[in-house]
Amino acid sequence: MLAFHLPGRRASLPKIAGSPASKPFTPNAWLEIAPSGAVKIWCGKSEMGQGVRTALPMIVAEELCCDWQRVEVVQAALDSKYGEQLTGGSLSVRTSYENLRKAGAAAREMLISAAAEKFNVDRRECRAENGRVLHANSKRELAFSELVGSAVAFPAPSDPPLKPPEDFRIVGHPRRRTDTPLKVNGAAQFGIDVRIPGMLIASVERCPVYGGTVRRFNAEKVKSLPGVRMVIEVKPVHLTHQFGEKSGPGSRNYSCAGVAVLADSTWGAMQARQELQFEWEEGAFAQESSTGLHEQFVKLATGPATVLRNDGDFDKAYDASAQRIEAIYEVPFLAHATMEPMNCTAHFHNGECELWVPTQVPGAASESVAQALGIQRDHVKVHVTFLGGGFGRRLIQDYAVEAALISREASAPVQVVWTREDDIRHDFYRPAAYHVFKAGVDAAGKPLAWLHRAVSPSIAVFYSGTGISAGAAAEVNAPDFPAFGVPNFRLEFARAESGMPLGYWRSVENSGNQFAIFSFLDEVAKAAGRDPVEFLLSVLGPSRKINLGDEGMIDVERRRRVIQLAAQKAEWGKPLPKGAGRGIAAHFGYGSYVAQVAEVSYDAEHGGLRVERVVCAIDCGLAVNPSGVQAQMESAINFGLAATLKSAITLEHGRVQQSNFDDFEVLRMKDAPPVIDVHIVPSSDSPGGCGEPGVPPIAPAVGNAIFAATGKRIRRLPIREADLGDD
């Protein structure tokens, strides 16, 4: 329940009888007002814990001027009337904001016109407020419920007037999540909760090496087990690009080959699957290993590379520097490890397919399934359920394609449910990477030269093929480097070959890149004898806006502001006990600006490393729901800490070695910082993204804090005890 106060004077306003209505008022795809006055608002993005089922309806409700307590949020199924329904890239609020405002405002204006006609007054004398239209001069009012029948007769304005931000009563004010009651009482339907009549459960044994196929299998014993209905071979299928881009030669985006056991229950299918006997055709990458990939990284680090940016003359400036610093940073492959494993329910019948799926891109699910089944896209209906986590994993539609293909073969509705082991071993992983840095400073400690060469497999090549440009294939880009005050800068990228399936992990390559960049910035600051905060502000340069053309606009003032705010709130410079230290890092992207200060302690004999406190400053423009922004920053920090302290995916003989949370560890409650302070910069700028920009700063902030506490420099993730101990 949300507390809401109505001033007492409103109760005394005289009421005017409105037209009774038998049908709801539906001025556009986004909202509907029932004759009772209850408001439904559709959410066209996928809810995966980030809060879009609250933030997006808040935008509509603000301009509609309805009673927020009477709003019901409805998840939109796939439909072209909702536009692009992709949920990723921290895009949901920032790409929906203006359209949703106009949707609410258009409905408000129609209601005002209907009320003005009943009042027999100029509509400019009326205003909407809290689910009513008021005429102040005559002290008359009509509830939205009394206007539903007549408002439909007025045309919807194409460019309705929007409220000034200073008049906002919903947007910009903390609101509790609309989906929390559903999750508390069990009413929220996640993909894994779906049940339809006649549904079978499928558990799929997939080739342990990505790209491999089934040579032969023996299922005779399995078919005779209680509850088992059938065993079906699943062929690999090329998947539609999740962002609508075309896949060229060399694209490796496909679902896994395997064998599905269909049974009456999840337990029965999973147990029976263990009795299958296989021979696999493992393919070209069966000998890949983490050791071999590291050797490839080292070789590529000194060979030819693509130059992405080349300011000044790095070689000349570096050779002339009074002090030269070099370092290498490494990050591993990472799995998404969503709490709800991959699953999808599909029913193929009469040449059409219906999906109940926890997906971040219902359009890509429809396209991929249609392509795999050889039917038209409009013959695929997609119901979007709640997602038990996404983090980018549910941008790829392999699990939906599996369910559709199996349903067609089984001639029955089928729910494919992955085990935790399936989920860890058959993910689309964040690439491992190897970063080489060189920097030179003058006698006064001013940076003169900076070289960054990144080496990793390419996500873009994995999806789009080898025909794309070298720049498009790169896993780094010019705006990654924040130090526009360094005159001689060269950025390079060398692409490594790997058979690993790659994907968009929360904040994508920024998670590893910013660990390397901000850790090395701290190294250079220390080598130059300068305070890290002062050094960061100096290399950012003076407040200004820098136009990078196709790369976008850089607002240096907003970058400086979050660094200064985080340092101030963390009491940067205040002495800490022995064995404790602070570190700072930042990330600027997704339309937002984030800086974090981590405070750590290290005691080798009593508990080891502990992240005691994290202070986070974010400028995300207008914070639609400040409570949601705070939750996203807390979530991002803990998610990033898992990668900092715990998680890594390794390979041997082309196989992922980890399988569950015992060997692919995520953050436990005991490891989380006792204190996370989030400070939101007040702003009326357009909303920025919040799901991802809070992830990249935490690893370098912790690493830099460890150096301040122990003198040990962290250059690889996750942090190991060996990195902290005595040399």
C-alpha cells in the first residue's frame, strides 16, 4: 500500500454528473481507464528485477495526472504497437521517456476537453489532478471515471503539452515497486512457473563443446523409464541477431546440438536424461583451453594490431618521459548466472507457435523461432513473463528456439527447463581479455603519453561475422579513456580466436576495460606521487563538452561532478586504521555518470579481505524513481563485486570447467559491503541508464583500495589470496 494525502478542501468541491460509460477509455496502446476510474498502464519492456514495471508506468501516470494508487501495471505481449520492446543496454527509461510522457499527456488532454464541455467553459480554465479534472473558478470537478464515456469522442493530440518538471508529483519522487506484492504473495509468473494443459517437460543434454554435434546416442533404456514420453534429437539452428543486424560469413550465433528427454515432470526428465549414452562430434574447438588462450593473448600483445585512436606522437613522448610505467591487466570469461535458469514454454500447432518466455527481446524470440520453424514471424505469438534475472543473457534466444523445435517434434506443448549446470556450461560469456598499458609522465608528474592495447575475442564478430571492419570488431573504443588531458594517446585492439560463445554481460566489455583503465590510472598517479582524486580530475581537464562525432558528446563537467561528490561523501583523505584503504574509480556511459569509492580492510590472520563500505555518486539526469536508481546502484555494486572477488569461467578441452555455485561463486551476503551509500546528483537533464553503469567502477575501486591498504597491486580478476599475500 502507498500512503497518499488529499487536502481536505477537495472533499467539499461540488460534483457534476458525468456520462455513464460501459466501455473503458483506451486512447492509445499504453493506457486504459475503466468506467470505475481504475487505470491500467502497459509496460512494453521486460521486468527482470530492474524496476521497469514501476518506472515506465510512473512516466505515463505523471502526465495523465491520475491517482497512482489506482494504477494496475500490465506486461505487454509482443506487439508492434509498443514499438521496440528490447530490454537491454540500459535503454528502457531513456528511450521510452518522451513517448510515454506524450501517451499520458494525450489522454489527459482528451479528458480535460471532455470535462470542459460538461462544465461549458474554456478548456484552458481546467486542469487535471490526481484522477480528476478541476475547474478552479467554479470549484467544480469531475472524476476520470465520469469522463470515460465522453473523452473518447475527442481527437488524441499528436503533440500534447507536457508538464514542466517542477510540477511533477510522481516522477522524481521515490516509489515502491509495483511488482513487489506479486512476488511476495507468489502471484508473479516467471517463465519457469508457466503451466498449460497437456504440457510436457523437456531436459536437454547438449554437446559439451560449443559448435559440436551429436554423432550417435542410445536412448532405449531411457524410453522405458516411468513418466518418459519420448526422446528427441535437437539440431543446432542459426539464431536471428538480437539487435536486428544481419549476420555475415563467420557468424557463430546458434543454438546447441543435443538430445531432449520429454517427461511428465521436471524431475523425471532430468533424472532420465542422466541415463542417455552419447558420442559427440566435438568440432574444431575441442582442444581449446584457458592456458592456450592466455598464450595467444601474450603473442597478440606484441604483434600487429588495429589502431583505433592515435593522438599526438606516443612513441616520441614516451621516450622523452621522465618516468615510464608499464602494466598488464587480465580478466576472465564470465557467465551471467541468473537466478532463474533458462527456460521457455512453446506450443506449436496448426502452423503457428505460441511462446511463454522470459526474454529481453520478444521480437528476436519471434524472429528466431519463425526462422527455425520455417513459418512467418506473425505466426509466432510471444507472451513475456517475469524474468528471474537477465544481465544480457536473455538477449540470446537459443532456449526459445529449443522449446519451439521440440514442441513441433513432440506435437505437444513443451517447457524446456535448464539445470544450473546447463546454465553455467552453455552460456554466452563475457569475453576474457588482456590489457597492456604504457604511460609516461614528466618531472612534475604530469602524464604525457599513454598506450593501451586490448586483446580479446570479439562479440561483434561472433554475431555479425568476420566481414565487419576491424574497428567494429574491437572490444574497446575511444570514449572508454577518460583522460582527454593526455596529449599523446594510442588505443589498439588485437582480436583473439576462441570457440567460446560470447554475449552481452551486464555493462558488456566496460566491466573489464574500466577495471584495467582506472587501475592503471591509479598506478600512474602513485608513480607520479599524486593523490588519485586530484590526478583523475587533472587528466579529465577543465569543464567543457567535447564532440567526438559518431562517438557522441562528452560532458566533462558531469564527469568531474560525480568524482568530487563520491570523494567528498567518502571523506577522501581522512586517515584510516592500519590495514585499511580507499580507492576510487568511475564509469561514464549509457547516458549516465558514476563514480565509486571503495573502503577495504585486510587482515591476513583474521578474516582476510573485507569490503567495508562503498560510496557511489550517480548523475543519471532526471531520476524517474530515485528508489529504483538507488536499488540499481546497490545491485550493480554487488554484481560487480562477485566478478571482483569470486567469479571466473575457465576452459579445458573446449569444455567449461565450472558447473554450479560451488565452483562459479557469486557474492554471498557475508561478503557484501555492510554499507553502500548512494548519492544521486539532482538534475533535470534527460534520463540516463541505470542498469549497467554502476558495474564497471567497483572492481578498480576495490583494487585501488587494496593497494592503499596493503601496497599490493591487483592486476587480474577475480582477486586471489596469492595476490594479497607477501611476495
